[in-house]
Amino acid sequence: MKIEFLFVGKTTEKYLQSGVDLYLKRINHYLPAVISEIPSALKAGTRANALQKESDIINKKITAKDFVVVLDENGKEFSSVELSAFMNKAMVNSTSKIVFIIGDAYGIPEPVSRRANLVLSFSKFTMTHQMIRIFLLEQIYRAMTILNNEPYHHA
């Protein structure tokens, strides 16, 4: 199974980028994982125009076979153990690729949310789209250590 993290916009803060790089490297110890960034369309005029442009680009990057997980504040919340069970089920079911999508400040375009196989929320708190990237990667890494009975996660 492969993992792709699809981020709208760049990670501009160096300290966040360092964390993203660290956890991506750790995840790659278990599964092939890549990060793809698409340009934010925040400057495209209206919010509707920006979301439409981003939707068009995202939909070209995902295939019908991909298992798509969208991060949205209104999604389902998992514990770390539940996320590891989700990852395990995906691997057992021979899912070829999971694509995790994080939008920009405008969120996720509606057509992309409708396409998602799972809408996931990290918290009821509002977080920046750049910060949630490192949280997502850390949790995927944690899930993999749980599945491998490694001491990183203390339950």
C-alpha cells in the first residue's frame, strides 16, 4: 500500500516543514509515502472561484481506485488506536493507495468531499492547515508503530 499526502498550498513555516519531513521519513520506514502540494487558489478572487480551481486540480490527481481521506472539522474523529485499525484494514483489504487531503484556509471543495471515502476530523478545535499536516503525519507514523507493536505509543 502507498500513501499520498495531498496538501493545498505550501508549508511556509520552517519549523513545521522540519516536522513534516521528519515524520514522512519515519512513515517511509513502513510504507512508501509522498507529499504532493498543489497551489492554493486563495488569490483567485472569490472563495467559490478558489475552491473550484482547487477542486479541478485535486480531482485530476486522484484516481477512481484511490481511497480518499479528506480532513475536515466536521468529519469522524478517531483515536490513535482506531486510526491504526483503519490503516490495518486498508492493508488487509489490499488497498493500493490512500490519499489524505488537507485543504487551505478555505477548506475542502465540496466535490472533493463528496468523492471522499472517509471524512476525518482531528478535533473540534480549529487548527491552521499548515499545522494539521504535521499532526496527520505524526498520527500515521504512530498508527504504524502500534501495528508493529513498537514502544512509541503508550496506551
